[in-house]
Amino acid sequence: MSFIIVSPLSAIEPTILQYRPSHLMTLLSPEYMIDTPVQFSATQHLRLPVNDVTEAWGSDSPPTKHHIEHLIEFGRGWNAEAPMLVHCWAGVSRSMAAAYILLCDRAGPGYELEIARALRTRAPHASPNTLMVRLADEALQRDGRMVEAIESIGKGEFVAEGSCVAFPVALDQL
């Protein structure tokens, strides 16, 4: 069984050592973007330079349709034989949205609410970035179901930094 692991930036080194992921996704503001760790090739590391904003007008570097298309394409190129590590600054908003998007894409239509509830159960602190979810809902043609599902779980518990959370890729393991 494989996992999508979400962590804050501060935990990526120990998380890489513990889980040995084959792929890494980084969602950080452009000014804080990291280099590709030595354990990964450039093709195994997706770097998305986006600010954590929920409205496009709120930043010079908001998540865009283009970023979400790259995120989905990167996820589809991952064979899930080893985990994928997804991180942002705190492991709460951008990375949780990315994990939700990847899981919804893998599961296919109809599982949006089930995945959102599993996200909340495994990560009480998760507050997925709603702009990213809206853009993914459009890209995956989910007719608002992804947005509604994330709205239904509400905001997560307030934390300065999230803990490392592993989400099984298999629906029956969520």
C-alpha cells in the first residue's frame, strides 16, 4: 500500500528518511522555494511557487489553473509504488489541498465527500486551500462536489504547524 504524506517544511528531511518517498511536491511562496533535495531528480520533484491565498487578487503569486494542471499531471505520473511527500510551509493549507486533489483524481468522481471526511479524521488541523480546491474542481469537472465536500468539513483546528500525516492511496484504506 502506498501513501501521500503531508508534512510541514520543517519536517521534510526526517520524513524523507522515514518514508523514502519516490516523489516530492513543494508548494511554497516563490521567495521561500527550496532546491530539489539530493534524493530526487528534477522530474521527481514538482515545485509550485504559490502563496497561500484563497482569492487570486490576494497575491502576486496565487495558485492558478496552470499550477493545478501541473499538480494533477505530476500526480498521474507517479506510479504509487513508493510514497509521495507533499509539503508546504506549515503542512496545513496548500499541501492538504494538494493531497485532497491527488486523492480525488486517483479515486475518480463520486468520492469527494468520503475523501474530505477521511482528510478531516486523519488531520484535524487540515484547512485545505479553497482556491486550489475550486481550481481543481473545475479541472477535474467535479461540478462543485470537491468544493462542497471541503466546505462541509469546515476549518481545521488552529495550529502554527501541522504534524506529518499519511493518507493511503487506496480508498478502502482511507
